[in-house]
Amino acid sequence: MVDVWIRSNVEQYPVHGLSVAVAERDGDIRVYSHGFSDVRRRREVTPTTLFHAASISKPLTATAAMIASGVGALRLDDPLSRALPGWTIDNPFDEPVTIRRLMAHTSGMTGDRYDVDDPNRPLPTALDQLEDEGFPRTISYKPGSAYVYSPYGYTVLQAALERAYDREPFSQTMRRLVLGPFGMGSSEFEAVPTHPIALPYDSELFEKNDQAPISDPPPAYRGLASGGLWTTPSDLVRFLMGFQSARSGCTVGGLTPELASEMIERKLGFAADGVCGREGFGHTGHSAGYLSLMFGDEARALAVMVNSGPSMDFKGGEYAAFTFVRRLANYLLDSH
């Protein structure tokens, strides 16, 4: 039925390739793939094709920070100066910037922007990025008083994790704390992944059979914590299932039931406004040539990823391809 729905509806939208995973009631994960990962070479999307998850990276990074707090490597409510001694930020308010507020987008940091780099060169660490002249060092509103989405806040969170684990590469920290324990064997926090990927396409310039990708290889996103995850829908569903298992009483890796429940109750990492207009936990992702969505609750888990999305100068807004992503996600939720 899902295959039939996809074939019947996808032609109405500017989508080159897609991959979908949904957890059945018996715990099995069903995967559905359609279209091309590389249009001109006619390479088809497969269940193991990697997509750029963009902001879906944030709930996984927040999970790592919670696990670190559980073993005392990070203290969520200490002033940032304790997590990053020697790095100063201009905070004119009487409330501190904390790890918890960075996770919840209530730290006072602003800047909804993603910096990109040459994919053929090693990315600087987050600790190094904090020393860049252009990195924002000013708190724009009283910490804890409002929600303002800030990818830069997650780069600061990444730097705190790097320091907490003696400058261990962030990709290794995420593998050890989250990707490994949650069974996400195909996923990578890297500038350019080692597994086969779906190339990115501008959905507003859609040409069904002959369109050049936005770039090949795709751009490298500096902020790995906020947008550096390459993954598959099935791996995202494994993360959601593992997270729900922790919420239900079974510790997964270092994520205890108490830590998982706190993340949901305080909206740490997961989307503050919900996903698909339903009660549950999840996030969406938008980057140049990619759109994605994941959603979970007590009974279900699903993820949808496509390699058609915004151009490199993406400024926000709804894209026709994302309308399809939402429609497919709601169809899966209604039918499972």
C-alpha cells in the first residue's frame, strides 16, 4: 500500500529521490525507496543510500549532551564559562548562558545560518570555530526568556562536548554515545560520508530526467552538531525506537529513562512546536538539496528523506517538496 501511495502521489511534486522507513507494531522496520540518488547517472535510491539530515542532527547532539550530563562530563545548569573556560561571550543580562539553554534554543544566541566549507578539506573543530573572528559572541536577549532558533548555539554545545571529552573528534563522540548504542550503523557525523549518498537537487529548478546536482560532492557543513548528520530513514527510526524505549524504562547506552523524559518535558533538542501537528517527538531538516522529517510516539516511529530541496541561498519558507514529505508522513501515521 505504501509503494502504491508513493507512486500515485510523488509525480505531483518536485522530488527526485526519496527513502522512507516506518516501524511496524511488531518492531520490524519497513523501508520504501523511490527515484534517483543521481539523476544523470540513473542511480536509484536504495535503503542504504545516505541523505543529509540537516537539523535532525540536533536531537541526536542533545541526546549526547544528556548522556554526558548523566556521567558528570557536562553540567547542564552551570554557566557556560565553566564548560568553556577561557572563551568569553558578551552577556549584558543577569541570567547565565547554560548548556541546557543552548539545547533548548533559549540561550540568548541568535543566527539561523549554516556555514559551509570546502568538502575536500578537513573541517575545523567547534573549539576552533569559536575563535573565528566572525563567530557571534553577543547575547541578544535575556537567557531563558524566549525561544529563538540558533544553529550557532549548537556549535557552542559541540565545543563543550569536545572539551568535555579531551578534544575527541565530535564524530567519534557521537559514534560512541549515540550512533553505536542506538544501532545507527550506517550513520555518520562527517563533512563527506564514506557510504554512497543521494546527491542534492534544487527543487525549484526541477527537471525530472536531466538535472545537475547543486554540487558534487555536496557542501560540507561546519556545524556538525547542528547539521552534520548523514543517515538513512531506517537509522533514524532506530534512534526514535531506542529513545522511546528509554522513555518507557529501559536505559539505552547511557540514556536513562529520567534523562529521556527530561528531554521531552523541557523540549531539549526536539522540535518545540511538534511535528505533523501531533503529540510526539521529532524534528525536521532543511539544507541545500535535502528535506527530511522524523516523528515518534509511544506506538509509532517513521522518517522520510528526499534529495530535492532548497538552493544554496535558502532563506526559509515552505517548499513544494516538503509538502510532499508532510503528506507522506501523515499518510503513514494514519495508516499504521
